[in-house]
Amino acid sequence: MHADEQDHSSPATPGQNNDFLEEKSFRTRTVLLFGPITDASASETVRRLLTLDAASSAAINLIVSSPGGHLESGDAIHDVVRFISAPVNMIGTGWVGSAATHLYLGAARERRFCLPQTRFLIHQPSGGAGGPASDIAIQAREIVKARERIARVIARESGQPLDRVLADIERDHWMPAEDAVAYGLVSRIIERRAELDEG
């Protein structure tokens, strides 16, 4: 462009690009869940899943990269993935840890995929107990219950014996993609979108 020429193209208004991306995500039935699992991110993810489910029974692709976060928020996504009629392809990328691994296991085993560089983390829940001794005791009991519940879900969805899972989650247990497949968390490692449709 010469110095004496003016650019008459209208600047993109804030949010305009976001609207375009939102529409594309809806059309391709793709939901992104990146970052910590919170009430807010769970609410947004659940809203999108329910909306896409109401629109069509075609498969939904849920792409997850998260270190984990609030367990009960992960529970909400896990349960809604099972609640809706449309099948969900769960696609891990980056890292899938803690509560994110829990929600990842909401998808049917044959629909759990990950990209090659994904790492998975399973461990027992942690809590910062405080307050009166009686409240600390209650919180400790709830953490033990949550640990047992998480272990049962991992065992059920991976096919691993419960005793092994309980031992594995005593400490942070990291798995690269290949190990996650061997463990039973992941069905297949994929590199391209087209592989989702391959048996």
C-alpha cells in the first residue's frame, strides 16, 4: 500500500472474531475445555454440551487440556457427558490431570482419544482442612470417601483392579500417552481429526 492510499477496510469490532469462532465451533460440534476446572468452566462446558445435544444426535468432540481443579465441577461434566444422548469423543491434549482425568473418563472407552504429546495424571484428592477439630475430622472423612469414589471410577473405566488403582493414586502418577493407553484410560492415540472416524 502506498503512503497516499488509505485502508478503507473496517476494523474488526471486539467480539466479532469470537462470534465467528463460536459459530464455527457450534457447526463442527466442538467444545474446548482448557485451564483449571472451576464452577464457571464446568457451567460453560455443560451448557455447550446440552445445547449441541439438543441440536443434533451427532457426535460431539470435547477437547480437554487441564491440570484439574474442583472435583465436583469435574463430576458435573463427567455426569452430563453420560446424561446426554449424543455420543462424546473425548480428546486429550497437553495435559489431562486430576479432576480433568475424572471428567475425561465420562466418555465411553472406545471414544477416549488423545494427541501424541498428551500426559495424564491420576492422584488422590487433596484438601486444606481448617477450622475446629470436629470440622477437620469431617473434611478428612469426606476426602477419604472422594478418594475411594475416584478410584472406583478409574478402575471401572480402565479395567484395572481397584487395589492397583488405590496404590497408584497414593502419589502423583503421571502417564505419557502410550502408558495411558496401556493403563486403559485412553482408547487410541490420534494425530489427525480424520482418525476419529476410523474404527
